[in-house]
Amino acid sequence: MKKIASVLLLALLTMACAMALEGLVTWTWFENDPDVEFFRYQVDGEDDDNWTVVDWSVNEVTYELDVSVIHTLYLQQSYDGVIWSESSMTDSEIFLPEEETEEPVEEEVPEQQPEKQPEQAAEEVVDISGLENGLESSEEKKEVYKPLRDIDLGFSYMNFIPDTKGPKSVGIFASYSHTFGKAGIFDYGVKANLSLYTTKALFTEPSSTLLHSYLNALAMLTSRVGNCDIYGAIGPDLGFRFIKENSVHFGIAAEVGVRYHRFKTVAFGLSLTDHQYLAPLSKRFNWMDIKLFVTKTF
């Protein structure tokens, strides 16, 4: 009797495996709060020991599952990785194998049928949207443009071009960038810079030192490439000299730069700017500066 029961049990398990249809199920979610730092998820349960924790940069998960039955993804989010939100839940769809149709076979010359391959389930993508913890839907996210706002703080080196014998200066600067919309792969907006430069004479002969400063407002285009955003900007520029010489100059500045986003809200950058001062005509000159900076992203 035990042998018969074992055979029956094995037969039932074999039938269940034969009816299962394996396939890839992908769940995708969208960030609804820029301060969220962590997500955690699991399929078909909320056991304390079965959560998978990921950082803010991960927004999808794929499992190979039996797609002939429904599976549920449970997703939670957290600011600190300690306190978690209530779970959002999304069910997968059911995929059933298509009925096979027989190919007509000629009676006189029968064709050899190719060996059948195991049936594969199509990949399913399920968006987690409009759930209990307020995660955004993909449609809403596309409709509302989220501006890019950056504050840059750093050091720079300035030199006169082409007269490299002119005073070489070092300084500090601050800038603010803000985008307003998107055109293809580019975000467009404005960038404002304020800087102050001095020469070594400030420490040896303070009364004879020449301080340089500039203030500009530039039209900007930027594009994200991997973990970097590359930008270019051009616009009007005001230059100032004071202490040894008091003067104001008007011209055009062109800037190119790159930011590497090592963290979610902090980046490191490098830029090169050319300043061409055209007025007054009697004191036209050109200088260039290279800047290293840290960026705070909002």
C-alpha cells in the first residue's frame, strides 16, 4: 500500500510540473519622493527574513516564476533603512500556453517534423503605480517635468590668453544651475556664476595686488550620460578689477563642463570657461579659467 501511495504521489507531482509554465516576470516602480534612500521587496509574502533591500537607484526586479498562476510583489520604501513604509502590492498577470495547430502534411511526400522546443513564456512587465504609499505612475511622471537644480562650490585657476605672461590668479567661485524643460536628450535652462580671483601679491604686497571678479548669466544645455551630466553654456559676462585698478568690463562667456554623480545628491565636477571682454574697446582682453568643484543637487 505504501508503494502504491508513493507512486500516486510521484504521478501527481509530475503532472503539476508538466502544467507549470516558467517565464520572466518584471516589476517596475517609480520614485515619488526624492528623499527616499532605500527600497525593499519580496514576492508572495511579507516575512521579516525574506526582504531584499536595494538603494534608490534600483527601480525594477525580475524573477523566473510559474506564470500560469498569479504572483504578488510587496514593496516598501524608507528614508533611513530602519523605518519602512506600509507595503504596496501588485499582482502579476497569468500567461497560458497557446494551443498548437497541426501543420498540413502532404500525403504523397510526408515531411519530417522538427523536434519541438520547450515553450517559453513571454516576459511580463508590471508597473507598480497608484499604490498605498503614493508611488507615482509612469504616465504621471512623464507629464510633469522635474527641474534639475545644482549649486557648485569650488576653486579655480585663471590665466590671460594668449598673453600667458599676464598675472596668473587663483580663486573661489559659486554657481547655480536650474533647468526648465527637455528638448530631445537635452535639458535646457540657465546657469549663473560668481567668482573672485587674486594673485600672490595679496600676501606680499596687499596694496599693489589686483583682484579679478566676474558675474555672468548663461543659457545652458545639459545631457545625462551614465552617471555624468555634460553641459555647455553661453551668455553675457561682467568682469571687474579693483584695489590696484578699478574697472568694469562687458563681454561674452562660454563654458563647458562635466559632473560625476558619485552619490544621489552630491557630485564632483570640472569645467573650462572662456571670457572674451569686448568693452570698453580700449581695454579688450580675454581670460580663461579652469574650475574644480563639488555640486549639491536638489
